[in-house]
Amino acid sequence: MDKSQFQWAYRSTNGGTKFAKIAGVEKAYLFAFGKPQTGSTIPALYLYGKIIGMGGGIFRSLDRGQTWTNISNPLHPIGNVPNVMEASRQQFGLVFIGTDGKGIYYGKPN
């Protein structure tokens, strides 16, 4: 996958009539939606890319991309070009990332 072709993430709130760039996202290579945190109806948004002022990694937003938390593990960086991401719709915080030859990485809250 040529990641240079992907730059930003956009969001629609009206069924796709209009789209707006999600502020703070410098580059978005992969994303997935997962189960909302307890007490919320907003799906968790996971992004593999770069957030302005935070650098690159794996991030989670619980407020539709207004704020981001870096959930990467610097002790276990993902290598070999991640090319697929999926998040659980049954368990909050569980996210999977498939790579090009290094297997599948997954993360979940402690």
C-alpha cells in the first residue's frame, strides 16, 4: 500500500451530503470504529497515522475526533507496513492491526 496517497480524515454528520476535515489529523493511513466506552453512544475511533503535535502511532478518540489519545506501545512498535485495522464492537478498547509479514498486533485496555 502506498501510504503517501492518504493524507487526511473527513467526517460527515448529514449522511454524506457534506464532509469536513477532522482537525488535528495530519495523516490517516488506517482507521476503525469500535464499541463505545461505558455510558456513551459515541463509537470509539481508532487511527493509525499522525496527529499534529503528537507524531505518528496508533490513536483513539472518544469524541468524534475532537481529541486524541496515543495508545501505541513504544516497547512494541508495529513494523512491516500495517495494512488493515479493525476494532471490536463487543469489547471497548480492543483493536487489531494486520501487518505485511509480522502478524497481527492487538491492544486492549488494562
